[in-house]
Amino acid sequence: MARRNAERRAALVDAAIEVLAKEGARGLTFRAVDAEAGVPAGTASNYFANRDDLLTQAGARVYERLQPDEETIARQRAAAPDRETYALLMRETVGRISAFRTGYLALLELRLEATRRPGLRAVLTERVRADVDANVAYHEESGLPGDATAVRLLYLAFNWLIVEQLTLPGVFSEAERERLVTAAVERVVGP
């Protein structure tokens, strides 16, 4: 029977994210999660039905932690719906995701693991599709320039830029990253 202490569960899922980022999916064991969380051996097995449950919850938790805070959302909604605002929004998004290095690396591990686990693939596909759809809907509501295709193209481009930043950080400096994000918005969205 799974335990219900929400704080302990969150700490264990956060520890799973750290283990995924450091050791990969093959290194994700209940024992490794217990050690990373600093809890007694056997604790994680009391909170998760199995490894697939832990993998799925880790993926969901990364997405929770990547969400912008209310202040950022309010500021974005109050800004003018122009290319400059769009570029700022994208720079902030890429920066926020890049700042949660272990979370994004854990997501990459989960995506690789999903090629071998149909259940995890279904969960991640649903989550990523919902995320893309939410981004398109936000874009359309906001009145920002560009269309749904522009949102999807930027999503694809920035995902790889983030991978580059997190796996090979010496390829582009932070200043180059900022310029590339702005240039991508300007070229994809147009005048």
C-alpha cells in the first residue's frame, strides 16, 4: 500500500529526478532514490508501486517545477503583444528551463526510457502534447505575433538549444543563447 505523506513523496520524486540526471534511467532504483533523499532504505518502495510508477511521477514532477510562477505569468500577460515581448518570453522560458538542469536532463532520460516502455511513452506523449497545445492556446489568447506553426517551430528549435546548453555548455555562451533566441523569434514570427 502506497504511503500518503505528500511532502515525503515530493522529496522522493525530486530525489528521483536528481538520480535520473546523474545516473540515467538504469541507475534509478529505490535504493538510489532513498540515498539521494537521505531517508532510510526501503522508504521509496513504500511510496511507489514499482519503478514505472516512479518514472512516471518523476516526469510529471519535472513539468510541475518548470511552470513559470504567478508573477512571471502576470507580467507576461500585461506586456504589449509584440515581437519584443515574444522574444523576452522565449528568453525567459529557455533560461528557466536551462536553470533546472537536472530536471531537463531527467526528462531526456525519461524520453529515452520511453522508447522501451510503452506505458511511459503514452504518459509522456500525452503530457508533451498537452504542453504544446497549452503553449499554442496561450499564444493565440495573448495576441502575440505569429501563428500556431511558429509556436511549434520555436518549441522544436528551443528544445535543441536547451539540450546543447545542458550537455555541451561550451558550444554557445549565455549571451549567444540570448541572441539566438531573439533571432529565432524574429525570423520565425516575421515582421
